[in-house]
Amino acid sequence: MSRLAYALVLSALALVAVTVVVFGGVALVFPFLMLLSFFILFVSIASEAYFTVQRTPEVERLPEPDLVSLMYNTWLFKTNVKAWAKYACTLSLLVSVPFGSLFGISILLGLYETGIVAYVSWFAGLFLTGAIAFGIGTSEHWAEQAEAAAAREEQLPR
């Protein structure tokens, strides 16, 4: 990860820590649920792309599918891993924030916690999840994996 990504993640973790110190453990509801839903969705997207590429190795020969196509995730994973990481992180973030928010609201209402705690916890969760998504999406790990995959393919007999 870049220095900016590290700085964002550390700042977000500090915000969550301060929120927990000020408001107590209930302030962890939104950060935990948003991160959990982000990672579940990201791993699901990555697994689907990986296993589909394993079943259809000729996917890179397809013309570029539409963004809403079911093969777009797989095609992008095979042809450009760095762009795929940004796509998967963006999609995971856009879906996980509403899901984490809905589950967090239902838990906080069940605990009879409303007011400023909910808003600050939600903002801390959004900031932490966004910072981690930015760090994963812009990581150099994806470029290294693409180079390693290209080197493995060159070694395969044709």
C-alpha cells in the first residue's frame, strides 16, 4: 500500500479508537458491520472471478463485456488485475455501506442507543471501510500478482 493509504487507515483506526473511548463499545457497531460486509462481498467477488477463470481460461479472448454483464468481473480479473481490484473494492464499498448501515441501525435501535453515538459510529465506520477499500484497491500487490501469473503462463507448454 502507498503511504497515503497507510495514513488513511491509521487515521481511521485512530478515529474509531477515540470514538470507542468517548462513547463506549457500542460505537464499534457500524465499523464492525461495515467492514464485515465489505470483506464478505470482496471475497465473494474475488472467489467468483477466480473460479470462473479456472473454468473458462479463454476468457481474455472475449471482446470487452458491458459493465453490467455477468462476465465483466471475470474478464477484468483475467485481463487487468489492477483495474479489477479497483472495480471490486468500489463495488464492495458501495454495497457494504448500505448493508452495514441497515444492520447497524437495527442493532442500535435494539440497544436503545440513538443520537450522536449512532452518527459518530456510522461516520467512523464509513471512514474506516473507505480507507481500507482504498488501500486494497490501490495496492501494488495486484501488479505483482499479474506479473507472476504472466510468468507462469509463459512457462506452460503449448
